[in-house]
Amino acid sequence: MKPASRPPLTVLAALLVLAVAAVCAAFAPWLVPGATEQDLMTGLTGPGPGHPLGTDDLGRDVLELLVAGARTAVPGALAVALGSMILGNLIGLPAGYFGGWADTLAMRWADLMFSLPALLVAIVVAGVLGGGYGLAILVLVVLFAPTDARVVRGAVLEQRHRPYVEAALLKSLPAWRIMIRIIWPNIAPVALATVFLNFAFALVSLSSLSFLGLGVPAGSPDWGRTLADNRAQLVANPWAVIAPGLAIIVTAAALNLVGDWLQERVDRRGRTR
């Protein structure tokens, strides 16, 4: 049996980036307890001793805001990715297993959602309903779910005529048990690989909504909000704008790399069966 290949250095670097982001998101209140404290006497300064990335116009340390910003940017995007995976699985599993009208209805809904510009719809809905972090997450879950539904439906179609499923049918097991307990564990790697890709898109989308003032409240430590609040300080302290922008780009790129790597491994395993 051929041993599993080791991940390339780029994937290891991406995993390291995600680990740092996860630590910041989980332990930000302890790592930077005073991230939002204002120091008007210090005001806007460039990088220097005590402030590696300088401060914003309210005297808040940019590096501390960056660490604290992961507290909303990362969990919110993860909630969107997991929520869309759950909703997509609830739609894709019966669509692929039963076929017929269930499949037609699910796929026409997915086609409708794919025809809409997701971020623009999220901006309109959040703007009309007054915005808010929870509302932004809910809207993005609904908009991202069709991707998961299509991926899961395709995987179920490939699995449902295999011998192990036919054996379960001969035992007269209920359909829900066959879908959840027998088929889903075999398609779980595909579904989980899609989570990473949705995670990346959700991170950028949530940051965009926060940048436009439709996500987290004003003054909250969030990468998108920090970028919006400091865009006027680009000349005085460029790092106040560059740092949160880089955090969004690097984290999203790392998620894409890991998602692509997992997808390649899933495809390779499927070809060798």
C-alpha cells in the first residue's frame, strides 16, 4: 500500500496561518484585554516602540485591534460555513437520494440562488433590515447553502447505487437512516472540503459588510470595520489600513489552499477506489 503523501510546504504554511487566526479568535480577550481602550493623548502615530504597527486616530494600538478583530471575523465566517453546510446537506441529501420532484425542486432553487449576486443581495437585505452581525451571518448562510447542496447531491448520486446502499435497502432500513448513517459518512470528506472554501468566501463577505457599516457596530474590533475606520489615515499611518487588509487576504488565501488540498485528496482517493 502506497503511503499517503505529505502536504506541501504551502499547505503547511496555510495551516500555520489558520492556527494563528484560531488562537487569536479564541484567546483575544486574554491576549489583548485593552484593545478597544482609547488614548487620546497618544492619538495617531506610526510604528514605534510599544506600538509595532502604530495607533489609530483614537490612540488604539493597531496590532491589538488586529488580534481582537479575529474574535468576530473568524467565528462569524466559520458560522456561515458550518451553517451553509448543514442547510446544504439537508437539501442535497434527499435531492440526490430520492431524485424526482425533490431533486428538481432543490436544483431549481439552487439555480435561482446562483443567479443572484450574493454579496449585493446581502448588502440590500442587511441595509433594508438595519444591518447587524447576526443578520449578516444568516443571510450569507442562505446564499452559500446552494453550493453545498449541489456538491452533496452530486456525491449522493454517485453513491446511491453502490452495493452497500443496496444491501441497506434489502434490510428495509428507513430512508433517513440510510442517508444519514450510511451514505453521509462516505461523502463527508467532500462536504468538509467545501466548508473551507465557503469559510474563505464568508470571511471576505462578512468583512465587506462590516466595511460598509452593515456588520459589526461602529468601533468594534473587526478586520473589515478597522479597515473602514482607518482608511482616512492611509498617509499618516499606512499600517492601520494595510494590516487588517492583509489579515483578510492572507487568511482567506490560507483557507482556499487548505480547501483545494483537501479536495484534491478526496478526488485522488475516489479515483483509486
